Amino acid sequence: YNILAFLTKSGRILEYEKDQIKFANTADQKWKSGVDITSYGRYLYILNPDDNQIYKYARLRSNYSSVSNYNTDANLKDAISFAIDGSIYVLKKGGAIVKIYKSKKQTFIIEDLTISIADATQIYTSPQLNYIYLLDTKNKRIVVIEKDKKGTARYYKQIILSDLNDIKKIYVGNDEKKLYILTEQAIYQTDT
């Protein structure tokens, strides 16, 4: 749909499309609240650790469907961020990562991880990427994990961001050559 969606602190969804910003509507009375938002295909997902749920909305022509629950058996307490590549990866406080596929919790192990990811604040991946990126703002770094379809993953490397302060979010281009870093003051671009 070529739309950017934003979850506001008040629990509403803003959409940016064709140089216009507007509030999006759902078939429900109001949107479910959450701590993070992402999209996959025509679906919008909202992470709500208080309800132990990932809420799913289908994008229709001019609005969104009623909400449906995605999570059936994963513990999402203390979840702070999530990313989707077909599977959903949920980052929890303390660095635990929960993998969910088709609504069910999956085994997920990171092999060869010799550094702590306990301070990670954001997880990022997409269907086009071969890696999972974990933003660790406290230690000013990004930990890169190589994905594996069999439920395991491997530590690949870390990218040190020692010159940047107040890092908020990261984004990685689909070719995995460029990394974009959002701070309080600017957006930076660097090679991965």
C-alpha cells in the first residue's frame, strides 16, 4: 500500500501516504494500544505485553479490519520490540528473544553469542534480510545475528556506534548494505 503507519502515545494510528498525514480508522471502536508497531504484507501488528498479545489488523481499501489476536502460547511479558520476516521475533527486557510462527511459539537459539544482549532495546529484521539486528543503546552498538531457518541463529558481529548519543531506532536497507540510525537530533547513514 506504500503507507507509513505510526502508533501514537494516545493509542491512535497515523498514516502517511502521498504527502498527507491522517488518522487511520479501524472497524472497531478504537485501536488496541501497545509498545511497538510493525507491518507485514497488508497487515498491521501491535505488540501489547500487558495483554500478552500481538494484535493484528488487515488493511482494507480505506481503513482497517477489526482486531484479531495473533499470539496463542508465547509469554510476551516484558516485551519491548518486535520484527517480522514471516516469523515474528519479540525482544524482551533482559535480551530474551521469543520467536513466533503461525501464532505459535518456536524454538529459537543463538549460537556462538559471546557478548551480552541484555541491554538491547530494539530488534529489527525483514523478509529480505539475512540477519537480525539488535540495537543496544546503553553500549552504543548493534549486535548482528545471522538467521537460520531451523530455529537456530548465529552471532555474526557487532557494529560499534561510539560517536552517537541518544540513539532511538535503527533501520536496515533491503540489500543490507546501508544502516540508518535515528537519534534525537538527526538520521545517520552508514555501511553495515
